[in-house]
Amino acid sequence: MDTIEYVKMLNVKIHEELDEYFNANENDQIEELADLIEVVYAIIESKGVSIVDFEKVRMAKKEDKGGFKEKLLLVSVKEL
């Protein structure tokens, strides 16, 4: 399959895996998350980005915007 077709397939697959996660029982959710991460890694690599470079971007964003460890979610942002 060519690159364009592959990327389209990955975009469909990520939706499929997310649906499977949502529909899984709690015992199967970890396996579904593993499948989801595999698709994410394939998408990252299809964009020519290494997992190491992706992790640098992820960590910089986490440091700037925060993560979910504190169990807080941003509801909205008000522009001034």
C-alpha cells in the first residue's frame, strides 16, 4: 500500500481502536490502550518523527500546559 493509503488506514484504525477501548470491559481496557498506542506510534513514524522526538514534544507540552496527574481538567480559556 502506498503512503497516502497507509495514513488513511491509520486514521481509520485509530478511531476503531478508540471505540474498542470505550466498549471494552475494565479488564480488557489495558490491552485496548496498548493497541491504541501502537497505532499512535505508527502515525508518528509515518510523519517522519521518531518516538524520542515525539516524547520531547509531549514532555515540553506537558511542562507548559500541565498533565493529568493532579486530576484537573481545563474547561475553557478566555481570550483577553
